[in-house]
Amino acid sequence: NAGVTQTPKFQVLKTGQSMTLQCAQDMNHEYMSWYRQDPGMGLRLIHYSVGAGITDQGEVPNGYNVSRSTTEDFPLRLLSAAPSQTSVYFCASSRLSTNFMYEQYFGPGTRLTVT
Amino acid sequence: GENVEQHPSTLSVQEGDSAVIKCTYSDSASNYFPWYKQELGKRPQLIIDIRSNVGEKKDQRIAVTLNKTAKHFSLHITETQPEDSAVYFCAASMKNTGFQKLVFGTGTRLLVSP
């Protein structure tokens, strides 16, 4: 299993450009989510999905869209990039662990710079 | 909503010493507390977790303790090794409509010197 994969690894955008960060998992996990990681702020939840066709907002959703057409894929779209969106983005998928909580597996991350 | 505070922000120890990282949370409904380790340039990886009905959990050199009354939980690493050097994040969550929304602390950079 490849686990959780993300593309691209690095991306530079100009202000106002749009792009899609790709995330895929091959573990048949029900739940998927997107986080951003900024220095000194830990990871913050952007959007999440509890299954194909179902998405919801997290802590910092503004400026981002998601969709979940298949169990495997959960792309994150930046509609009009802003310098404040410069960050490292992590996708995660979740499975029910032996203690009946959902253990999250993170992808390798995408480092995005908006100039 | 939930708020998680983590201390210290940096921690330097000598190899073989113990390290303790502390987190407090605000929402008494939170019921799951994982700890993640993140090496430089890598993804966060789950190292240990605890549910709210358990006071302590151990896995070899690492342990987590939870005090629900005081709303704080701690990560304990014994016999530290240089490979323990990383950033450690605590998190708290409440299961909401089946999904576990994690709220993370701001991280502790642990440096273990040989």
C-alpha cells in the first residue's frame, strides 16, 4: 500500500492564481481531511469528509474548496491564492483503531508559497 | 470550541534523561488525546494515544497520562535517545457525527544531545 499520497510536493503561486492540491489514499479509509501547518501554530483543520459525497468545514475553511467524488481521492482547491495561504498542507485519512477512535494517517505534505 | 495549549515550546535534554511535555485542553467533552511526532521535513506520525476513560498508557519508553479533572495530559519519554529529537504535537478531539476533529497544540521541539 502507498498509504496517503499528495501531489505536488512543492508549489509556487502568484497572488490570485488558482490550483488544486491532490490527495489520494489506498487504504479504503472512510474519513479524509486537510490540515495546514504554519510555524508556531501547529496543524489546523481546513475541511474534512466522512465519505464520498459528504464534506464539511473545519477550523479555517475560508479560501478553500473540497469535494469527495470517490473514497480514494480528496482534492483541495485554492480559489484565488493569497500570501496568507503560504503554508505546508497535509492530507490525512482515518481508520477506526483498536480503541474505537479514529487513527489518522498523514500524507507527506505539500509546501505552498504564494508570492 | 476546543483550545489546546502545549508547554514547553522547546526542550533540551541529555541522552538518557527523561522528557515531559504538557498540554491542557478547554472542552470537558473531549475524549481522545493523541500525540504525534514530526521529524524535520516529514509528516506527523502517531506515537501514542489515550481515551478519556483511561488515566495512563505506556508503550515501551513513552507514556501518556491524563487528568480529566484538571483537563491536562502529558507525554513522558524515558531514557531519551538522539533519534527522539523532533517536534511533538499533542491534540484533543471530540467525536462529532463520527468524525474525530483534532485540535492540535502548537508543538514542542525536543532536542536530545548525545
